[in-house]
Amino acid sequence: MQTRQRGTADIGPPPTTIPPLEVVAATGTTTPGEPEWLWESLRYRFWQPTDLARSIRRAGPFSVEQREAIAYWWSLLAAVERLGPRAYAAAFVRAAERHDSDQVRWSLLAMLRDELQHEQLCRMVVEGLAPGWPFQYAPRTTLGRQGIRHLRDVYEEAERCWDGYRRVLAQDGIGVASGALLLGALVTGDLYERWATGCTIPAFATAFRHSARDAQRHQAVLRALATWDWPLLEAAQRSEAARQVQASARLLSSVMLGAAARLPGPSGDVVACLPACEDAARQAGLGVPSAEQRQELLRAALLEVRDLQERFDIPFPAMPSLAILGTETDTRQGRPG
């Protein structure tokens, strides 16, 4: 990747008041001079999951089945969120090695902080509902047993996704991975927003609102970084960017659509049981979107990333199962490490 100098932010002492949080339209053109509000909000606007710890512990009462169902959905979120700290830490190290601007390094560091908090939130909720869940927990219902089986597959897919992130972040920095990371931020951000409006458990709804706001900032930062980095990518890096988006899409499909995609196990009850997790969590007040809503949410995020990549001649893999056309139909073979 070619090297370049980005404008350096004027980093002064923390302001006495928090800068206002604005919203960048997804259709707007982001330039290095536009997002001063964004860098400030990243540095000074944050929340602490531990502030909600007491309210989360007091949530309920829930039946055993409801506890396992809610823990299942929070664990699906955790499979995606636990990639964030590793990815942004690796991106920050690479940005520091390249002497990227203060704005870029601050934004990566702030996103690392946010993702650590999201991971902490997921862990705190799950431990309060079902200590040891998922893999050190003895499930007490059929729903719990089958949910854990699916989570094992999802977490394995997440580790495969991380292997790709780790390789490209070490070689090329955030530019090649920003499309995949943006896809994750779009999906989780929209999911958090839906949960924030549909959840009737106050502590969870508050956490979802905070997390949705974080995800919106992450989306804006990743769009800005893509605008700077993508015009400078070489041909091999552009193909690699498409491969990372495809890997992220596979993980997110497993998270969002796993109940529809999963084949029955020896007992033949997996497909029937995973929608039961959705129903039990919804009855407990979690407000889980329907399978159709989740599919449309994922499709909308993929189309947004595709449109952004097309502006910079980045190939986009086809997604036939979601009726999305692409310019690269098979991107599973990575370049040599």
C-alpha cells in the first residue's frame, strides 16, 4: 500500500463540556476535513457497562428456559463483539508503526475501548443469567443444549474470521479490513437499535442504546478511513478486501440466520429448537427481531458496503442466498501469507 501524509489533528487538553454527538449521513461524502466532531466525540463520549451491573443483576424474574434463551442471544452478539478488541488493537499497532495521524490513532484507540466495553457487557449479562455459559455451563433444557451446539459453530466461524483479520491487519493495516469491519458495525448497530426499541427489560434497553450509539460512530470512522485508504490500494489488496467482506458475511449470516441455515443434528431437533430460543427470549422481553427482519437487516448492510466498495473499484463477492449480485463470485482462496 502506498504511504501518505494525513492531516494531523490539533490535540489539546480535554474540553470542559462534552462535544455534541452529530450524525453523518451514510450517503454523504466524507473528507479529511469534515469529521472534526467525530474525533472529539470518540475521545470524550463513552459509558461504563459496570454502571448497569446492579440493574442487570436485578433483571427478571426469568424461567430457566428464558435465561438460557437470553444468554444464547447475548452470546451471539459476543461472538462478533469479541473480534473488535483484537482487530482494533492490531490496527492501532499498525497505524502507530506507519506514523498515521493523531486523528486515525485516536479513533482506533477509542473504538478499541468501545469494543472492550461491549465485550465486557456481553460477558457480564451472560454470567448473571447462566454462570459458565456457554461452554462451562451444564444446560438444563433442550433449548439450552441445542443453543450451545449452534454457538460452538458460530465461535469457530468467528475464529476463522479473526485469522483473516490478523493476517491483513499485520500486512496492510486497517484499509484492507475496513469493509469487513464496517459490515459488522452496520449489522450490530442496526440490531442494537432494534433491540433498544423493542426490549422491555430496562437495563438491557439502556445498554442497547449506548452500544447503538457507539456503533454509529464506528460506522462513520470506518467510512472515513475507507475514503482515505481505498483509492491507494493495489489490485491484490482490493481482492483481499473482498475476501475479508465475504468472511465477515459468513460469520454474520451464522449469527443472524443460523436457525434457518443450520442442518438438523442426530436428534433432528436443531432447526425446531433455535427458533424456540427466539420465542423464549422474546417472551422474556428481549425483543428479538424476526428471522425475516434479521435477514433484511443483513442484506441492507451488505448492499451499503457493496455500494461503497463499488465507488472505489473494490470487488464485492456475490451473495446468491440474499439475492445480492457481486463482481467476484469466489473469494475464499486467500493470497499467500
